[in-house]
Amino acid sequence: MRSGLQNEVLALYRRALRMVRTKPPPARPKFLLFVRHTFRINAAKVSPRNVGAIEHLLRKGGRQLTMYEDEAVRDCWVSEDMIAWDRSRREAASGSRTLNKTII
């Protein structure tokens, strides 16, 4: 059972993923990386008990998403930190798969 706040966060994340599908195919990976990175980093920074901070991030994210949903927005900027974060996440995932195959 999820709280109302958890449902709001998940609804915003789903809305962001739907927004990614509306963008031109060459730009979709950058938008997807931006969305994933933003949600993961904010989730790591904010305690689940800090309702005020979560509500603030929901309002801020909603405004930002409204801006990105505009069809005039065709691309987004992705920082080197985001690229490094994604690379390390992918390497960790592939390393755990390799380890599982080795054990079996």
C-alpha cells in the first residue's frame, strides 16, 4: 500500500516517461537519462520522512516537466556527471550479470 505522496511521485515519473516518448528519436536517450538521473539523485538526497522537501521537489519537477512537454522543446542538455552516473550504473549492472553467469 502506497501513501498519497508516493503515488504523486510515481505519477510524476510516469508522466516524465510519457514525455520522453513524444520527443524526436535521436533525443530520447538524453531525455530518458535526464529523467532517470534527476529522480534517482533527488531520491538519494531526500529522506522519505521529509514531506516538505518531497512536496517542494514535486512542485518543482511538475513545473520543469510542463516546460519539457512543450512540443517546441526538441532536445535537452545532459551533463558529464549524468553520463558518468549512467556509465557506472550500466557497468555495475553488467558486472552483476557476469558474476551470476560465472557462479552458475
